[in-house]
Amino acid sequence: MKYNTTKKQIALISVHGDPAIEIGREEAGGQNVYVRQVGEALGELGWQVDMFSRRISADQEIIVQHNSHCRTIRLTAGPTEFVSRDVGFQYLPQFVDQLMAFQKENDLKYELVHTNYWLSSWVGMQLKKRQGTKQVHTYHSLGVIKYNTIENIPLVASQRLSVEKEVLETAERIVATSPQEKEHMRTLVSQKGMIDIIPCGTDVRQFGSIGKIAARAELGIDPDTKVVLYVGRFDPRKGIETLVRAVRESKFYESKKIQLIIGGGSIPGNSDGRERDRIEGIVKELGMVECTSFPGCLSRDILPAYYAAADICVVPSHYEPFGLVAIEAMSSGTPVIASDVGGLQFTVVNEETGLLVPPRNVPAFSHAIDRILSNPAWQEKLGHEAKRRVNNKFSWDGVASQLDQLYLQLLEQSTREPALAV
Ligand code: UDP
């Protein structure tokens, strides 16, 4: 069914995940990429898209125009500096006030918002209470799962858990990015609320645009080297330590023909900088300095070459609600070895597009690496199937059109049953 009678306008709210910022550094990862991709894709489908985030530096532009229909708007709420998401809740009332003021100044009223992560979900719930806005929400991470995988539970934990329950029960629609995430919401958060499954997507034209030989030539990597790649943030829960130790145990390590590339940015002194130092320390301790490289933050322009150059991409996370890196690598024709958790169980098909192994299990990761690297024909077959799976299920065009239909359906409902004036 097509809906075309409604004005296509939406606000995407991502308080702590600025869609216009450089990706791959402190607390900037999948959520930022997701919001930016959703925003731009919707812009191309004729939506007027305003993406709201918190301004974290006086040098940042207040409005960044991405295309003629899509812009990022940075609101001042709290100090104009980076604050960890665990202490960001106190600035949300000011964020809501700023958003209301922005609407007033620009003669706008958002009938529909799509909020991202629990902090933004609270903002969306306030807009709903104050002006009857309809809310779609994507969690990106569930507190109840996160707090099971870390030792130091932050003070904000109980607040987060209650906000996450409230939004599930009150939003017009929750977007789960995998069936596994939906199941976790139902079993661990609440039985109430409406959940649709719409996965994250990736740009299948960008990833897959370069072949292995050309990629290796561009990056100066010997064609005979076995390349194992990690891409992502430096965070202990990403399991990079497991990967380093697994490569050290690989039978290819002794031949010195293996290269481990650990791509991702970090800021010295911040939590990601500390994790990078810790990982570099392990690399040194295991005598792996020569076969390990840290190219730093990889821009969207160079990432396709890294994925294509790799023989295997490893996603060793302790937990992952979706895991964009897996589908980016798969789209590039590279098999993925991933932890058998969360959304990775949805994207990676064990023995068909890669291998799933128990998280934190060094021998299991090492064995999986050896199985694929010692069988180039199978490696190629897995890569081929991986690419096919992403093209069929996770292309941005397909994902964006599912979101487009969901939003239109909700807006259409509000024109039929206008929200009560609040
Ligand atoms: N990323 C990037 N450059 C880097 C490291 C990561 O562009 O140096 C991107 C990566 O391509 C992916 C995102 O950051 O799109 C990470 O998303 P994922 O869902 O895998 O993990 P999250 O950061 O959400 O935990």
C-alpha cells in the first residue's frame, strides 16, 4: 500500500550520536552511521529530515546540510564539550526545551520523531507528552544486556532500565534491528508494545566497489599475506583482546605470513585511548608487533579497500545488537568470523557466509581463523555467499523503503485520528 497524501517530514533524534561527526572514535560508531544513512536515504525518498544532536564543541557548526532535504542540527544542552553517555541524562530537559524553541523559531512542528538510544527515547517521550508527537524508537543497545556484560554498573542504570521499559510500552513503534533483539526486548524488558523488525543496512555500492587485488595494491599489502581484519571502536566489550590472542595461537602465525589489522580511532587519555594502549600492550607482550598494524580511524573512502583486502574480518564482540561491521565486510565479499551473539546470529550464517563461535573463546576463534585461511576455495565461496546475503537482505535501499512505509503509515494514522492537543 502506498501513502502519498501526507507531508513527509521527520525529526531523527540522536542526542549523543552526532550523525555529522567523524566515525570510529570515542562513542561514535554504528549509531552515528545508522542515523546518517537513514537521514540521507529518507531525504532521497522525498522526506524533509532534521537530525538533532547535542553540540559538543564550540568549533562545531550548528547546522550541517547533508543534501537538500537532510540536515544535522546541533542543540546546546549542557556544556559544549564531550560528556560520556552515562552522565548525559541531566542535560535532556534542556535539550527538549531547545528543540521546542527550534520548532517555534522555524515555524515547525514534528508530527513524527525517530529516536535513537535510550537518552533520545526520553526526549521523544517528552515531545509526545508536550505536543502529541508520534514516536518510533531504535535502541541500538539494551541496558539490561549491557549491565550483564560489565563489572562497574553506572549510577544511571536504574533510570535507563525504567526509561527503556516505558518507551517500549508507549512508542507508536519500536524498530528492532534483528529477530534476536526483538526476542530480548520481549523476554527481558516488556511484553507490551509494538515491535517491527527492520534491519540496519549498508551501502552495497560502496562496499564491494573494489576487488581484492586492487585493494591490496592500494594499501601496499603483499598478495600472499593472510590478512585478518578488525574494524570498530576500542572498547573492552568489542573483544579485541580475544582476537589478538587467537591470531597468536593460529598455525599461520609461525610462518610470519599473517597480518592482523586493527582499524579504529581513539583519543589518547579517553576510554578508547586507554583500551588501545591496553591492546598494544598485549600485542607487545605476545611479540606480535611486526605482524600487527593500527591504521587508526578509517574514513568511509578507504574502508572498502580494507574490507576487500582482508581474507577474514573478525567481529569478536561480547555482545552486539546488530553489528554494522559484519555486513560491511560481507558486502565486500569477505567472510566474517563473529561471536555467536545478538544480531551477529542474524547477519552471519554459520558455515555459509562465515563462522560463529562462542564469545571470549580464544581457541575457538583461532581454530575458525585456521579453518578458513587453510582452505582458499572455501574462503572464496563463503565470501561470495556473504555478499549475496547482504545484497538480498541488508541493502540500504531496501531498508530505507521499509522505514519509509512505516513512517507513512504512522503519519497517515495521525491524519485520520489526530492526536489529542496537549
Ligand atoms: N567505523 C568507521 N571507521 C573506523 C571504525 C569504525 O567508519 O575507523 C564504522 C564502521 O564502518 C561501522 C561503525 O563504525 O559502520 C561501527 O558500527 P558497529 O555497529 O559495528 O559497532 P558500534 O560502534 O555501533 O558498536
